[in-house]
Amino acid sequence: MFDPSPVAERFAREFPVELELRPSQIRAGAAAAALMIPGAARLARHHSELSLAVAIMAGRNDKIVDCDSQAGRLQTVLADSKLVKVPGTGHMLHYSVPEQVAAVIREVVQEGLAAAGKNLARAAE
């Protein structure tokens, strides 16, 4: 999940591996994975309805999902979205580069607030 980045120290220290390896948890994880594709397909039908600022971040070296075919495709569907491909990171980039994730969130919020302000000004005219 982390590769090529090292496993985050806090994650390694606090993640309950013994709980994750219980048969009931493995079954639950498999069931959740089986529902992921149909769930994503249902959500995809509503992408065109989104009217908010969206940032998509993806690890360039993600071994779980392909950065270009997944995040890149989503960006083409969400016309006004911002795509940030983070080199040298895997699937858990929120652990690997949390400061960059926070910075992208702040940037998108600022852009969204600026757009909302313009819309309110137009509506007041």
C-alpha cells in the first residue's frame, strides 16, 4: 500500500495487524472489495451533477490503482477538477506527503471560496 514510500512510522506503530488478520476481518475486507466496483459505478453516474471544487491526488507509483487510468480518467470526467500526481509515492500518499495533501485542500478551498464570492456578487447585481 505504501510502496515505494516507507510505511509511515505512526501507521506501523498503531495499525492493529493482529485484528486485520482475523478471519472475520478478512471476509469483511473481501466483501467490501467486491462492492467497490459496483459502488463506484453508481457514484460515477452522478459525476456530472457535481458543482463544487474537486482535487484529485494520486501517487505516481501507486501499485494498487493505476494513476493515469483511474485519477486521469476521473479528471477528464470532472472538467473543473484539479489533478495532482505525486511522484515517488504509492497508494497511501496521505501518510507519505500529508503537508502536500493539506496544501492542495487549502488551495481548492480558497479557489472554491473565490468562485462562490464571484457568484454571489453576480447574483446581487
